[in-house]
Amino acid sequence: MALSAFDKGKLKIAAHVREELDLAGIHFQSIQCKSGGIQTHPDTARLTVTVDGNPSYMDFKTAEVEDCESIVVGEVWHKIAGFIGRLK
């Protein structure tokens, strides 16, 4: 079964966040990028990063995630940079 643009985007976002956390020297316990379920709307992906046992999250709309199917760019890149800046 082939991955959708949304699923590929979630993987790219998680990989990008891992790389940026490593570059920032932030040690983390986990990175998750999930959608659906009881905590998020079906058209939303929730990125959760756990640092020092404290989870922090931010949400992305479907279009934002699908735009990252190949590479994380634009507004999503800036949102992630701000998110990581708050984790420091």
C-alpha cells in the first residue's frame, strides 16, 4: 500500500524536527506526528516532542502537511523553528 501525501508529509516533518533538535543540541525522549484519534481533528496532524519528560505539541492542517511531502519548507519550516526555539 502506497503512502498518501499526508502520510509522507508527517514522516518528513518528524524527520526534520529530529534533525533540527540534534542541531540545536536538545536531547529528547520521543517525537511523534499523529493524526486522527480522540485528541486531534481528522484534518490535523499533531507533532509531539518530549524533552526532559515534558511533552510539547503543535498542530498542522492537512494542506501544511501535504506541502511537506518532499521537503519541509515555507510556513511549516518557520513554525517548527519557533517551536524548537521554545523548547530550549
